[in-house]
Amino acid sequence: MTDSKNINNPVGQGGGQRKRLSRAERQNNGPHRNLDRQGAADKKAELVRKMREKTRIAEEAGQAGDDTAQS
């Protein structure tokens, strides 16, 4: 019997008993990585939102302080 070196065509695994792996999945960059990346993007979006909110509050406080100083 010959030995297959192709992960997607293993000898003795006929009939679709083994899921074909994409190149990304063979390199451990499968669907689980996409979920990790989505989670990281969500965290980044939340951080950016908080930072913008803080700067907006600081700007409003600064403008209020400028208005009272000029009056």
C-alpha cells in the first residue's frame, strides 16, 4: 500500500470521512481565529468609543472654562 503525503487525500479515508482542510486551517488559522479577531475588534471599538467620550467631555469642560474666563 502506498502512503499519501497529502493531508486532504489520506489513503484509506475514502468516502469523505475526513473533512478537507483549507490551507489556513492546516496552519491553525481556522474559524476559531476569526472569532478571536472579531472579539479583538469589538474590544478595540469599545476602547475607541470610551476614549472619544472622554475627550468630548474634556473639550466641553475646556470650552466652558474658556467661556467663563472671557466673559
